[in-house]
Amino acid sequence: MKEEKKEIKYDVVIIGAGPAGLGAAIYASRSNLSTIVFEKGLVGGQIVQTAEVENYPGFDETVSGYEIVSKMQAQALRFNTKIVQEEVTAISPEGLCKIIETDSGTIYRAKAVIFCAGAHPRKLAVPGEQKFTGRGVSYCATCDGALYRGKKVAVIGGGDSAVEEAIFLTKFAEKVYLIHRRDKLRAVHAIQHRAFQNSKIEYIWDTVVKEIEGDNVLKNLVLYNRVTGNTSNLAVNGVFIYIGIIPHNELIESSVELDSEGFILTDKYRHTNIPGFFAAGDIIHKVLRQVVTAVSDGATAAFSAEKWIEDNLDHFK
Ligand code: NAP
């Protein structure tokens, strides 16, 4: 006889335990909604890799991303959120409920889902990138920066991440080359201003990396200047790649409305086009991706989920 799988019921299922997911969890569980958060990796999301956060309100000194999310996690647990390390493998509707399956084989039933699966770093996709990952190529200055004490490194990109991490790397490296494909940075002015004042950072404008070379470890970047058409070599010990993020939308891309880059479209309530399915954080289409906007999205999504459950109580009886 086929064994029936046990179904575990929650009011709110949150997928992803970064700042958006934890923000949503704090608001949902504090409202007495039974709340579970699934995280397939480490709790905290991308911000865990940031050594110094300057602009998260409430801290008068810089604080690490890890410290911020540790406090959020403790706060969510205090309100009885359950946080489990399971990967969600499928989400499907059943009436107004959502059925969530995870890699543990467990089936969960939720009245509302808040999707906060975040994003991951975009790859350069040039020869040598894969070969030298972990041997000179890195996507995390916080994790690997200290390995380059007194050495020369390059950072690729012109956004907030590239410029902030270039500044961070000057703590260790003797020289940081910031290589950007245009002649203007995309990063916000406050970050640009600090970078331009840092004498250890040298800018290489209008330039892209064509190839990453070395023997056992990375030794050289082959550069191409898009304006002059010249190719040149840059001897460095490490390269940190910060050229944007790709949303983790695989689970929902065929059912939820996305923008042209794959980020989820939500309304101001953080509701997607699917009833009872909300989204928050880096995975949604928005203008500002910060910890503060992620937690704010999470709070809004939890508030909206609570209202949505109340409005549809008859369906859940
Ligand atoms: P981003 O803002 O999308 O910037 C990506 C950068 O990489 C751009 O300068 C882009 O050049 C360049 N780029 C893209 N593809 C490239 C390629 N194939 N080759 C070379 N260069 C390429 O990404 P991000 O800096 O990772 O930031 C992601 C989000 O997090 C943003 O919303 C950002 O504001 C936020 N963030 C905030 C903070 C903070 O406030 N403390 C810190 C980090 C990140 P173009 O400029 O020419 O497009």
C-alpha cells in the first residue's frame, strides 16, 4: 500500500532566509501567524559576504552583514519562527493554498507564501574564470580579501558592490585596479566619493577583461579597451568580480510574472500575479537593492499576507 506523505500546515511559508525573508518572518510570526522559513544554504543571504555595512539604520559604527542578519535571525526565533535548512523543490497551488515540497521529502501546506530567494553574482564568462576560481578569481572580498595582503588585485564592475569592495580591499592589497567597461561609475555618489579619495585605487576605464591567465594561480588579466581597441596585460594576484546579480527564479519562472531580467513583478503590497503568493528582497523588480529595502519589502509582504489570509478565512476552514 502506498504510504501517504504527511502534510505539515503553516499560515505562512517563507522561502529564503536573507534580510527580506527574516524581515518577513519577524512581522509574520509577531502577528501570531505560524511561520516557517526554508533556507537551502546559510542563513543571511548575500549580505553575509559584506564586511562593513555603513548605511543600515540603527548602527552608529560600521557593522558586518553577518552581525546584522544574526540579530534578525535571533529576533525571528524569539517570535517563534521556525527556520529550517531544506531546499524547496516545488510549489504548486491547491485552491487558494500552496503546497510546498522540499528535498527532505516533506510536504507543507501554506495559506500564503513569501518568496525571498534572492540572487547570485553574475559571471564574467571569459576563458580562465572557472579554472582560476578559488585560485585568484573571487566573488567575495570579505571572504578572500585578507589573502591579498601586500599584493595587487583588480575589481571588475562599476556598481555599488564593485566600488565598495574595492575600497574594502585597500585594507589589504598594496594596489587595487578598478576595471570598468564605461568611463563613469554606476555606484551611488557617496560611495564614489570615498573611492576617488582613496589613493590605492587606480581606475582602468572603458575596459573589459578578455581572458584570465596564470599557471597554478592567477597571474595576468588580458584587457581590451573598448574605445581604442587596444589589448594589454595587467599583472595581478587576484581578481574580484562584481558585475551584477542574477535572480534565483528557477522555481517560479513559468508561473509568476517577471521583468525582462527575470526579477519578480509585485504591486505595492508585494503581491505577485498569483493570489496568496508574495515576494520580497533582491528577487523583485525595484530601483534600490539594499538591506533596508529588503527588510522593508519583507515586512510589507508579511503584513499583506496577514491581510490576505484574513480576507480569505472562509476558504481555509
Ligand atoms: P549593479 O548595480 O548591477 O552593477 C553592475 C556593474 O557591473 C555595472 O557597473 C555594470 O556596468 C557592470 N557590468 C555588468 N555586466 C558586465 C560585464 N559583462 N562585464 C563588465 N562589466 C559588467 O550590481 P551590484 O553592484 O552588484 O549591485 C547589485 C544591487 O545591490 C544594486 O541594486 C546595488 O545598489 C545594491 N548594492 C548596494 C550596496 C550598498 O548600498 N551598500 C552595496 C552593494 C550592492 P554598467 O554600469 O556599464 O552597466
